[in-house]
Amino acid sequence: MAHHELHDGELNALTHVCNTGMQHAAVALSQLMGKGVSIQVPRLQVLEGSEVSHLLGSQEVTALQLQILGNVRGSILILLLRENAQRILELLLGQVPKEGEPLSEMERSTLMEVGNILASACLNALGNSLKMTLLPSVPALSAGLGGDILARALERGETDEAVVMIDAMFSVSDSLCGGSIFLIPAPASLGALLGALEQ
């Protein structure tokens, strides 16, 4: 299902659900950080898989990937530019990660918790709208070039499968940093999912 086949009603329904999910994630992250957090979704796009892996190219990213468990299958990939991941860790842990060194166990588990909160909030909002139970798996954390990580996430699927790209802008105590969340439904799941959202 190519992205140009989506009409305004489907995109609006999906954007509304994602915004609801991000509001819930902001509340959970505020509690985790002990600081005010807001998350905006300035842009949501539905792209073909073949278009996506070129988006981030050679930018260094930190990635969190989770499988979707429940009535809808697929995966969620959260990509943070390396400097944004470091900024989030600095805000959460109170110190800047050491340049050039691998992440500590505490830093890894902190980023995984952030990924878990974002994915759970998205899936809860989606599940509530669809009247289904959707759960995330334990996140897998990796780092590398954005294009390579996206290509690996998509290699099990068809290159023309639809991928939902959600740009998220985090504001934490007046500090801004952004990330991208990719919702990669199993083939044939997106059409059913969008149809149910419009009901």
C-alpha cells in the first residue's frame, strides 16, 4: 500500500492517535525525569519502505527496536541522532555520557526505558482506538548509521510495504531535542489498521 493512496481522513485519524500517544508518553517521561516534558508531533508521513532507508543516510544514530505483539503485528523503530540521545541521557542522569566510550549499563537501561515508554504510549493509544490489545516487546538497543539500521529493520519485509514515520519533538525543561519513530506494520496490516481507525 503506497503512501499516496492514503486520504486525508486516514492521515488525520492516524495523526490524532499518535498525538494522543505522545501526550501519554510525555506524562510518563515527566514522572521519570522529575521535570516537565512535552512532546509534539510536527509531521507524520506514510512512506514506502524503499524510500525510508535513504532518509537518514550517514547520520550516526542510537536506535531502539521493539516488536509489536497482539492483534496487529510488526515493529516500532525509534531513531535518535546520537547527540539527541546524549542530551536525553544528560537530562535524565545529570551527566553527559563520555565521548568515544560505549554506553554504560545505566545509560543503556535508561534509553531502553525511554524507548519502552514511547512505544507503549503509541501502542496503547492505537490499541484503545482499535479496541485491541497491542504490546511492545523488550527493546533492542543499537547504534550506527541511520540508513543501515533502517535498511536492516525493513529487510524482512517487502520494499513497497508502508512505513509510518512520526517526527517527535521533545521539550524538557526548555531544552529541545527530536527523534523519529517508525511504525512498521506487517504487510497488509496497515490498510486494516487505518480502516478500523476511521470507524
